[in-house]
Amino acid sequence: MAALLLPVGADGIRLGLVAAPDGGDRRVLAAEARALLARLAAAIAGPGGRLEECATGPRGAGGWAGLGLSLAYAGSRALAGAAPGGALGVDLVEDRAPPGWQAVAELYLPPRWRAGLDAEDFPAAWARWEAWLKCRRLALAEHPADPPETPTSVRLLRPAPGLVAALATA
């Protein structure tokens, strides 16, 4: 599986997208995504680190302990992100609202994030919320209140046709 490295900006953040071959096994995709994440981390902080599995996803250890790391999956694709010295969250979704998107939005998006939302905007809103939660190391929960104003920046990206990604940094 070849990885596509995505341009982000001058802030040292690295993003990459990897796709499983047709009919690819999710375990193979997960292994490739973690290998890509390790390559991104090494590009920032050098080879003296490693990934450790935690309940909330991979974390850096050794020379990578101070990095923000995040993974997201959409179908047969995975997005990996690494940032120097800070919190990072990424999410990846298909650019189409799933059936029942209104109920999902009502249940999981905070009021301010779902106000005026339509089917066309739902994928981007969902990706932004998931990335924001990951950056803040919070779990998805039902009926969330509007989050407090925080110094979290969330950017939308279009890494490939049919996909929407969000990158949150703090």
C-alpha cells in the first residue's frame, strides 16, 4: 500500500493517507496506518521513538513522547497525523451523509455544531467534531453540551475524491 503525504502548512504537522487494496483486510489497513504514523513521527522527531497502544489509540514513547499523534479510518482508507509538541486529532469520513444522519447529529453533535446543518454539511461537521474530540482526548458521548471556547483550531481538508478530513490542533 502506497501512502500519500498531504501538505498541511509550515507548522511542522505531517499527514498521510493510505488505502487498502480492493477487498483489503481491516487488520492489514490498521497495520499500514500505524506504520505510516511511525514514519510521520520519525520525520518530525527522528528514529529514536516508538508507538505504544493505549485505549484511546497509539501514543508516542521514547523520543516520540511529546508528539501529538492521531489515526482515523473511512472505509478502506486511513488518515495518520503527527504534530510536534502538542495535541492533535484527525478524522476521515466519506463525503456523503449516511441514512439517518439527522438522528446521529441530534444524538452526538452539540447544539452549536448542528444548528442549521443539512445533509450536504453533515460529513464535514462530523469530521470536525470527531477531530476536536480526539485533540482534546475526549470520548464521543450522547447529547453533548456545547463545548467551552478553547484554543483548538479545526481545519477541513479534502485528501482524496469522496473524502472529507478534519485536523484539530491545540
